[in-house]
Amino acid sequence: MTRTVLVQANQTQEEAKFLLDLADAVEFVAGVVVWADHQASDIGHVLDELLRRDKLVGVRH
């Protein structure tokens, strides 16, 4: 089976969650690269939450 990696284009946590949920729902998505605001005061919490997701393969800014 051919699989794909999704790369988030928009810069919102809502879209990151949507893409990660989509990846969990379909087998052909191997992973997701999401956006995170590296200067946010809660970046530690955001990264902790993202790292719980099985198909997270990268974080961009």
C-alpha cells in the first residue's frame, strides 16, 4: 500500500488536531507534520499533547 505524509499549511492548533484525527482515521496516512508556535508561553504543554499522537512525525514553525 502506498502511504502519504500530511504537512500542515495553516498555522492553527485546530488544523493540527484535524489532520492528526484524520491520520488516525485512515490507514493510508503514515504521519503528519504540524505547526506549533515555538514562542508561545504554553509551548511545553502543546508539545506534550502533540507527542501523545502516534502519527506525529514532525513540528514546523
